[in-house]
Amino acid sequence: MTTYIIRRLLYTIPIVFGVLLLTFILFNLVGGDPAIEMAGKNATAETIAEIRAEYGLDKPLFFSWDSQFINHFKNALTFHFGRARDRELIADKILRGAGPSLSLTVPMFFGTVAISVSLSLVVAFLRGSRWDTLIVILCVAGMSLPYLSFILFGQYFLAYKFGWFPVFFSPDLVTAEYIALPVIIGIVAGLGGNLRFYRTVMLDEMKSDYVRTAFAKGLSTKRVLFKHVLKNAMVPIITQVVLAIPFLFLGSLLLERFFGIPGLGYLMVEAIGSRDYFVINAMTYISAVLFVVFNLVTDICYVLVDPRVSFD
């Protein structure tokens, strides 16, 4: 196990290096000179030169120890991302937006997983029945509807018409008040795809011999489903669940944008709209690192839940 973890950690070095190289090329070479865009059309040469000096854009691109790419690499490794276009530290922006994003995505994530896994067990047990057919139809319908339609429906009817929830974020509201409706929308919108995936996993397990043996021994349905079937289906569930955790940090772009929640999703949308390459680059790097780390965590969890899996 230890050897495998060390080997996988070593594999992350070229992956992270490749991400840094790709983002550097996209934002510094393909995208043109950021200093000219930041300065504006009628900016003087002195203004452009000042911006280049402020953001280190006046240094060589590659072939120097003090080049833009080396500084880009060192700043990323130390998580010192510099300043955004509005001159605020990017690290401060990320730290300020992490709280609202996690307060939205974490309950939405756990709610979706708990409901979809529990329902998938019941639906797998009732396979072929009317309830199974009805739930499958609802899941397909939910997957067919655009995510935006759930947001507009909830915001207009549940918030504006009925007044059950706040329509928009306000600093005067407590966290539970302004995230309640977005969390509900996120759970309902994501339930269809997750339930269909987990239903397929559970159906494969329900056809196994150990399930028939467990029922033949007189075990209760609840015990068979939630102890035996769920336990043996943990490997694909872990893959789906753990690999989704890095994206919790990034927030929900549409939900945060439409409800005005000042999280990282809102920050990312604003950065894309204002062409703030520095913020986009920082968020891309963080998401890549989180994905690599949780990919390793996923493999380690395989061993913990299934003794048949070994890395030796």
C-alpha cells in the first residue's frame, strides 16, 4: 500500500507540471498580451509598461530562472497566485468565496448521495414493478430538463410567487436561509442521473447468488439491502462519490450566479466575464490538484471497503 501511494504521488508531478504548462500557454501565449487588454484601447505605452512590470509580464517567457513560466510554476506550488485585475489578492478572493460555496455544495452533495443511494436500493428490489417504471420515467424526465429550468422554476414560483424562500442573496440573511432553495434545486436536478446510475449498480448486485442465499436464510429485506447489497456495491459508489468531492470546492456556477451567492462559482463566472486570466488560472490549478489527490483517495478507499482489492 505504502509503495503504491508513493508511486502514485510521484505520478502527480508530471500531471501537475502539464497542467501548469498548458494553462501558461493558453493564458500567456494563445490569449495574447494580457497587459494590453487590461490597459484598454487608448492606453499609453507607459501605462502598458507599468502593468507588465506589476504582473511580471515584462520578463522572459521561458529561458531564464526569473522567467514568467518559472515564476508561474513557483507561485502555483506555493499557492501565491498574485493579484487579480482589480488588484485584490487572489488568495483572499478564494478564501472569502470558499465558505459560501461549501455551505451550498456540501449539503447538496450529501443530500443527493443519501437520497439517490437509498432510493436505488428500493427501486432495485422492486425492479419490474410499476414503482420501478414510474421512477425510471421520472429520472429520464429529470435528466432531459436543462439545469437552468429547475433554477428558474424554483426561483420564480417557490421564492417569488409563494415567498417561501429569499429570491436573492443578502448579507442580512443567515446561511441556512439563502442556501435552502439552491440546495433543494441542486438535489432535485441531480437526482435523476445519480439515481439511474446507482440503480444500475444495485441491479447488478441483486442478481448475485449471495442475495438469493441471504433471502433464503430468512434475513429481512432491510438487512439484505442495506448491509449486504450496499456493502458489495461500494466500489462504483465510491468512484462516483469521491471523484465528485473536488468539484464541491469550485461551487455551483449557475446556482451561485442566479441567486447571487458570493462563492467560488460566482467568482469564476465573474472572472470569465471580465477575462481575468489570473483568477481563472488559479482556480484551474486548484481544481486539477484536488482532482489528482482525490483520485488517489478513491483508489485507497477501494482497499478499505473491498478486501479483494490489493495493490501489492
